[in-house]
Amino acid sequence: MWLPLSLALTMFAAGCGKKDAPGEAAPAASGAASGAASAAAAPGVLDRLKDAVSSEVTLQHKAPAVGDKRKVEETGETTMQMMMGKQEMKFTEKTAAKRTEEVLAVDGSTVTKLKVTYELNSKESIDDKKTRKTPDLLSGKTFILEAVKGQVTVTQEGGKPVVGPAKTALLKEFKTFGQPDKIQAAINGRKLKMNEPIPELSAAFDEQMKATMDDGRGGLVMDSSRILLKRKDGDFAIFEAVVNAHLTKGMMRGVAFQTTSELAVHVTDARQIKTTTRGTIGLSPEEKAKSKASLDGTIQQQSVSSAL
């Protein structure tokens, strides 16, 4: 409920810098201003109003607790178009996932045992007008992930081990499960200022992104990243993350991408609620110089989580 109020206050504060011209009568108080003045009289509300228009935000991480539940919905679409001489190739990949997660055990701030139930986990690719759907090995199933001494095991609810492609698919989704969240550690308790570089956060973001995306075969290199606190919307801190990276190995060697993400993080527990990413794919400058091919593509992704 604080989102409309914070936006109104921001606009009101921006207008306060304007001085009345000599001889002009001062304008009547706006509804937003008079409403804010009335609300300020209530105990504790003034502090919240000041925080709404503040240029600083402090995030306090709240450790997960046994019994915490959330629903996660993710969508993604990647397109690529390559020209080699007069030959054109087009490729599109679409993904969608819906799952619920329940915390079963924690170690400090790290979840070490998690129950995951999939409603949907689909992927399809379109190549030369042919659509290929990857078998959905997770939908309608519940899994238990447990991290012990750096090793992650996957079982069914009854304790039977999960093996084969289903286990591989699940561990790919949870590559950093059981590991401390370095991004949260970099921002926990820090007073962050709008549009001020956060080197420690950028470094943690690079490290975690590389651990999540790189399987070793592509030789992912993070060229640079920049993360800034852009604004505060009610109880959410909105960050912008700009990433540049390229691949140095395998069939995708020389492919580069740039993405810009907007991340909504809840101020009171530092939990990421929504992430929207858009980006472009192309060839690195070095590859362009020696290649006769051209490559253009786009990336769109969104992830939304909500407590249950």
C-alpha cells in the first residue's frame, strides 16, 4: 500500500525546490501534501514517509526458517539469427517453469534441505520452422534436495534416490544449492546510496553468475558488470544489473552477450522478489574481426517469487 504514497511523495519533493515568483500567491496545498501532513501526525508514520523519499536504503537480510514456503514462476525466450555467406539460420528457445519450494533445514543463513514440487518445467526450440520439445522430467513430481559437506543428494519424498536425467536436470536448476549467498552477504546491513557503484556486490554477482551459468565447456568470461541501486518503490529496493560476458570455448566460442536486469529486493529481509532481464547476443570484437559470419540475438527472462 506504500507504493502509490511513495511515488506521490517523490513527485511532491521534486516540486518543493521551485520558488514562487515575486508577487505570486503561494499555491494551495495539494491533496498529496495535505494528506502527508495529516499522516505525519501519527506516531511512527513520519519515519516511514522520510524513508520513502530517502536517497539511501539499508537492507537487512532475514535468515530462512524451517517451514518457509514460496512459489516461483519463470519464463525465458532466446532468439538467434546467424548469417554465413548467403545462408541464414534462425533459432528460438522458450522455457517456462512453475514450482513451489519448502525449507526443511537450514545452517545459519543457508538452506541445506529443500522440498521442491514442480508444476511445470518445459523447454522447446524452434529451428528452421521445426519445433522440438525437450522431455519434461520434473513436472508433477516432488524432490528433496539435501546438502551435506558440499555434496548434494536428491531423493523422492519416500527417500528413494533420484538418478539419471531427472537428477541432472534438477541439479542444473539448483547449481549453487547449499552454498552461502555471496550477493546477500555483500549487501546485508549496508547503507546503499542511489546510483553509487557497489564493487563488492558486482564482484559477488559475477562470481555467482559464473557459477550458475558456466559448466566449464563454454569458458564463460565476465568482462564487466555494474550493479546500482536505482530507486525505492515502497518496501522494495530496485537494483539495475548490467552484465557483459563472452564465451571462449566450444561451439559457442566468440559469442558475446550484454544483459540489463531489474531486480526487486524486499528491504526488510533482502529477498529477491522479481527479476526481469533483457539483452542482446552477438559476436565479440575479436571474433567479428576474423569471422565471415554474423550473429544477432535477443534474451528475455523473468522470475517472480511469492511467499505461501
